[in-house]
Amino acid sequence: MAETSPNFSNAGVESAITAANIGFVTKTKTLNYLVDINSTLTDPQKTTIQASLNIQPYINAGRYLQDLSNHTYKILDGSLGEVGEGDPAPTFLELLATVDAIQGSYLTLYGAEASTVGKGVDDYFGTLREIMNDKLAEIKDAVQTITNASLATDTAFQNATQALIDFVNALGDSTTLDTSTLNSLLSAYESAANNFNSALSATYLSNQKNTLVNNRAAIVAQIATETANLGSFKTYSESLTNLISYQGLASNSKIRDLIGKSAQTTQWKDYYENYETRAAQLNAKFENALGDSENETIIDNELTQRGLPDVTDYTDLRAVAAKASRDTRLSTVKFNGRTIAQILKDSCVQLGIDIKGLNVYGLSEKLLNNMNEYDRETIRTQLNLHQSANTLS
């Protein structure tokens, strides 16, 4: 690795786009590309053309395929990254490193994955990580099925698209543009696109149409998410870093008091004014417990370390009664001078356990299950308090 370059590219995405570039998609992609690069068309004219091409957005598939290609390329060259005044565009390595730091910082601060708030790795680089490639494969299959149907409306749409391609190609470097002809061609395109849409909606091809509609929406939304996140990646990373810095200052009692008295936001005042109470709830044994399964493992380990469950056999009535005498919830139950059966019955009543129809062993089993679960819930509560005190959520 040290002697070579990673040679990053969006080849995987381009390959999936190329596979989907069949049938009517090919002409729409060509047309959108030519309009994008044409130097004769003004920006207002390009906007007008794009509005017509998107009369049926899902049919104008070449548009979002071209956008996806451009988008993934721009991720690699850093041009989508947030840039401060006078700063150069960030490198791809800087984007990767900062987004990686965001994952750790968010987890530290909030005890949850950054993806839960739309800031996960795929919320920045999902297209480049090829999470849309399955959508592109479905688009390819849908277009192929439509193409195989040999619809007259498909042919008419492609002809209308080709007429616009020819018109844009003929512009060359000319500064003259026949607006009347362009408007006529755009009108013909819109009619053809609407007729094509009607044909797809009214036939067995409606499933393919729905695939194109839904997958276009998914790709467009993914591009928008990544563009917005990359456009603010520095600001967001700095905000998390600042929060971590403020959190670290809480260990100084005077600075903590200063921040608590100066901050006007309720949540900030609460954090610093109640810091000591929450700090007392921290327990190093509960570190790194975040997922439900990991939490349960930590609870199991803590139970074992505390020697719990200390009673497992409900038929050992004396042991169950002794455990009841140690349960803080049963402090009002009288144990001295009572039979074991009376202790078990009173304990069940105190805990709200239904005792109807139960003999002494039934009472013992119900009571023991309740007490053992209470031990587990006690540790779970301590774990939850630790997690709450250890995050800003």
C-alpha cells in the first residue's frame, strides 16, 4: 500500500449507470448531457428546456443518471465539500476523516449512531458506496421490459427526444437560436412524454413505471441528502467538537457553576446545575453499552458478579422467604413470628401478584420470578442512568 495510490474512482457507480443506459434512457441521457455542456444556450433557456424534459420526470431518466454520475465524481474531487472563505476545496481524504470523526463524536455525545439523525457515513457517501446500485439494476430491468414491449408511444418519445438532440447538436458555436423551432420541439417532446406515460400506466407495464418513479425518487433524495451534508460537514463537525469541549469543562466546579449561571438555554442550565448528581450515576462497568443486545449481556455479567440470582429453586420455600426479607419493596411485610406460607402470601399481595388459586409452591414460584426480575430491572435502571448521565441526549 505504501508504494501505491488508491486511485479512487466512481467506476462502480458508472458501471451500474452504463448498464441502465438502455432504450429510451440512452436518448434522454444524451440530450441532458448535450444541454448541460452547450455554450450557446443561456441559463434561462436551459432552465426552460429542463422544465419540458421533466414533464414526466421518471421518463427523463437520463437526467438523474447524469446527475448521479456528476455527483459521485464531485464527492471524489471535493467540490461538494463545505469551503470557508479563501480556503481550497477539501480533499477526499479530509472528507473521509471528518465524517469518520463525526461518527465517533456523535456516539460519544448522544449514545446513538449518527445515522439516526441523517449524519451516518451513507448520508455523506452512500452513492459512492454504491448503495443505489440495486436501484439502478431495477431501473435497467424495468426499462428493458418496457423496451421489449415495442410500444408505439416509446418509439414516438424517442423520436421526439432525438429531434431535440439534433437541434442542440446543430447549434454548435452559433449565436443564433431559432426560439420558435425550439418551442415546437419541446411541445412535441412533452406530448410524446405524456402519451408514453399514459401507455405505461394503462398496461401491464404499470409495475415497471412504478419502479422507475420510486427509484428515481430514492436516487434524487440520496443525492440531495449527501449534497446538503457535504456542504456543511465542517460546520457540523465543529459543532460536535465544541459540545465535547463544553462537556469536558463540567469537571471544573467553578467553570461548571459559571456556565450554569451564564447559559440561558434550559437544557444547558440543567446539564451543568445537575452535573454532580448525574456524575454519581456513572459506572465504569457500564461503559460502551449501547445496543439492546449489548445491554442485556452487561446486565447478565453484572448479575453474575453480584451473585444473582441468589435463589433459583422455588421449591426451597425457606430460601425464597429469606430473599423476600432482603427485598426493599417488602419492608412493610412482617417476617418475624410468621409461617413461611404467610410470608409468601403477604409478600405476593404487597407486590400485586395475583394469588388466586395458588398453593404455597405456586406462591413461591410467582414471588421468586418477580424478585429475580426485579434484580434484573434494578441493574437495568442503573445502566440507563449511566447512559443518560454519560450522553447529551
